Amino acid sequence: MTTMPHPMHLHGHFFRVGESATAPVRDTVLVDPMREVVLDWIAENPGRWAFHCHHLYHQETGMMRIVEVT
């Protein structure tokens, strides 16, 4: 939870925001300040994938993780 918006990006996969089967498919979602987002995705692409904020200075301070799909 922060006071800034964060454009969060997941490499190697696509997802829908929320739980609607008709929501648009995307790989980046804008998380509004003091909010959380529910993603609906199928982890079907094996590998190690970056999940990070698109603001470089946020990545440098820790808003970057590796998601491993086996």
C-alpha cells in the first residue's frame, strides 16, 4: 500500500483484471494508490518471469520480483 499509482507488469504471461471472463487481456495493470488488484491468470508458460513496477526507481528500491512457473 503506497500513496502513488504503480503500473505493474508481468513478463511471459497475460491476465485479466478481476474475475470476469470478458475483461480485457493484458500484461500490465495500473494499481491505484492505497488499493490492491485481483488478477485472473493461468500460469501455463514455464520459466522464471519478472513481475515489477514500470517506474525504474521503484524497481531499484525493491518493487521487482521473480515469478517461477514450473
